[in-house]
Amino acid sequence: MTNRTVTGSNRPRYITPEGEQALREELHYLWKEKRPEVTQAVREAAALGDRSENAEYIYGKKQLREIDRRVRFLSKRLDEVSVVDRLPDDQSRVFFGAWVRIEDEDGEEQEYRIVGADEFDLEKGYISINSPLARALIGKHMDDDVSVKTPEDWKQVVITGIRYQKAPNDK
């Protein structure tokens, strides 16, 4: 029997190569650019005297704590995730990284890409692999009817398209 934490650690921790790159860029920016900049501002504010009533100093220290918290999170997260950097063998089914076009009962079509939890962005059409819709779509084929539990009720959708982007390691 495996130990599972309450935080849902049994869920997939996948990420696309683009998602991993974005996290690495954020980590680099925070550690190499933003933190030294804020550290210098705190140093300058501290030189002005009484730190207990120095708003710039207090705000700068708060910023440093937030930056350090995010740096710790990103470092740990990058160690935990598995980068999915190749296309699935069976591209006729929905898997991680797929762009899936669905049509609802009203005939409205939407397209989503199934990505890692760190990457979801509804404006781009990216949904988390942990979302109810993505979990319902995984493993399905074109023209499959899929039932999805929404906050209001159950919703029926039909898969009208499945496509994959060429992965960086694929030739």
C-alpha cells in the first residue's frame, strides 16, 4: 500500500516542454534579476536609518520573502514534474498534450489543449490534466460521446477533433 497525502500527490505531475521552459525562465528571472534588484533596494532603504518606520525597507523585506517563497516552490516543482517531450504512439486517442475539439449539446465547438496543472490558461485554451473535462477526455477517440460533471449538472460533449503539436524531440 502506498502513502498518499491529502494534497493529491497521486495525480499526474506532467508538464509540456513549453511549460517547463516557462517555469525555468520565471525561476531564472526571480533569482538572477528580481531578487538582486530588491536586495539592493532594501540595502539602500536600510542605510536611511530607522528600519521600524521605514516603509521602503519593510516593503522590500516583504518582497524578498515572497520572491524566496516562489523560488523555493519553483525549484521543488521543477524537480517533481515529468516533462512529456514526445508524441504518443496512438495519436487517434486523447492523451496529455493533445488539442481536443469538442462540441456540446447546443452545437457550440471549443478547442482545448490538455496540459499540466502549472500551465493551465483558459484564455489560451489550456486546461489542466486534473480538470474534470480533461480527465473525462483522456483515452477517448474521435466521435466519442463524453459525459462531464460540471458544477451545475452533467454535460454531454462529442469529440470532433484531436491533434498533437510536434514535440521538440520528434523528427
